[in-house]
Amino acid sequence: MLYQLFQSVRSESEFEELLKLTFTEHERALMIERWRVFDAADRGLSQREVSKTVPCSIVTSPRGAKVYRENREIIQKFLKIWREQE
């Protein structure tokens, strides 16, 4: 159901509208933060360096690093897209 909903989006502005309807501002910020943590972990930064660079809490960095380690290949595939947009 959600896949079809998000797949129906035809533009970036529609995507932003859908995100705003679906997630709170805080939740959207957390998603961006999570991908910044993944990016920093992929560049080899330590958890302490990640928490300073992103910036995020000292708790967020280890959680994100764990998810990164457990899903490295999949995350790296999407990081290519993430980095093209920066």
C-alpha cells in the first residue's frame, strides 16, 4: 500500500507534500540525520567523529553505525544516489 502511494508521486514537490503529510518535521529531520550518519560511517569516521560531524547525539551515532554495519551493501547502493544530490 505505501509503496504504491509513494510510487504515485510525479514530482519532487509532490514528494515533499507527501512527506509533510506522512511524517512530522522532526521525523523528516531524523531521516536526513540517519543518512548523514550512514554517509559518515561509510567514509570511515569513528562514532565520536560522526556525532560531531553530523551533528547528532552520542546515542544516535552508534545506532546508525550498527545499522550501517548490518546493511552496508544496500546502504552503499543508496548512498551513491544520496551523494549525487548533495
